[in-house]
Amino acid sequence: MSETILGLLSQPLWVFLTVLARISPPLMLAPPTRSAAVPMRFRALLAIGVAALLSPLAFSGARPIPGDVLNMAIAMAGEVILGVLLGSIILLAVTSLQIAGQAVGHLAGFDLATAADPGSNEEMPVISNMLGWLAMVILLLVGGHRQLMACCLDSFARYPAGAVQFDALWLAEFESVLRHTFVIGVRAAAPLATALLLANLITGLLARTLPQLNVLAIGFNINAMALLVLLFTSVGGVTWVFQNELAVWIDSCHRVVSADFTVGS
């Protein structure tokens, strides 16, 4: 069986498969192709087309085909892990604003107001869904998708096709980016959360002063109105914070493919 598989593979086909294994995860994880609205066939054809375009560039430095199926599987696993890491870093950038929307929606009492997330098809609060769309639009407008493809292309200089070796520093870099994601989510949600907490405080004072009022109805209306006004007035600030901090995720991808971890350490 092993000899049959090795006999069917040639060096150009092997390079194409390794490039495809590295390119496919970022295309599947990063927006906008991550969206469930994009058909799986289109995503598969896109990955195959990009791999076909990059294969000639990666052919010169590619490693020869391993002599057994086990080493082939190990080489392919390394390609997939590197691709998943790059795609996950960009995905965390979008997740940061979704975290902010989750916190704000919870404080405003909008937990039951959910909608299907276009990326994962899971039910999410509408505020989280809206901020996720905002992050996706900003990422595309500033060229984040082109930066991701540039990282994938640059990775062949450091890690030739079929020669990816797992680096323990990848975990440290991913942990740093994950921590930064939660920090940006808290920063984006802080102004809205503070205002909503003040609205809840006002509602509590009204309940103590005028106990005959329907506090539940009044409190929900106050929170809803405050949330709409605050979203309208602060969406520019949220956009500014996310746009300025987006370089952290992009630089992390560049450090992974260049093995330069001095900046993120």
C-alpha cells in the first residue's frame, strides 16, 4: 500500500499537496471566506486555485518526497498546523469585538436577542453579531486578508514546502495574541459597559424612590434606549481602537513565519 501511494506521487504533485495543506486552513478560518454564506465548493476551488498559483514559487526550495507514508503524514501535519495557526490569529482579531458585543449585550439584557453568526452559524447576541461584522469589514478595508496571504507566501522562505517543524515558541506567540484579544474586547466594551451600569444604577434609584412604577419595563426600555444611543455615538471609537490594534495580530503572523519572536515576547 505504501509503495503504491509513493508511486502515484511525483515531486510537483507533492509540492502542490503541501502548499494546499498550508493554504487551506487560513482560507477556511479567516473572513470573509469563513462565512457560512460562502459555499464550501467555492472555498475548496479557491484553495485549490491559490495553491496552484503558489506551487511554482515554492517548488525551488521544496523538500523531496519522504520515503514512507509515516514521514509524509508528519510533513502534511506540520503544514496544516502552521496554516491553522495563521488562520486562528486572524480569526481572533474578529473575535475581540465579538467578545465586546457579548459583554455589552449581557449588561443591556439582550441575551435573548440572538441571531445566527454568519461565520459559524451559531446563535449569538445581536450586538456581538453586529460588532463581528464591523470587525470583518475593517479587516477587509485595511487589507488584512492580503496581509494574511503575504504571510503564507513569506512562510515558504522560512519553512519550505514539506519541511515545517513545530516550534514551541508558536504556543507563546499564540498565548500572547489570545491575551491581547481579550484586552481589546474589554477596551472596546468599557465605555458602553460603564454607561449601561450607570443606567442600571438610575433604574435602581427609581425603584427605591417610586416603588409603584413597573421597574422591569422601565429598566429594560432605559437600557435599550441607552444601548442604541451609545452604539450610535461610540461605534467610531470602537472602530478606531480596533484599527489601531489590528497591527498586533498582523505582526504576530509575520513573526510566526519569520521565527522572530523578540517583539511578541
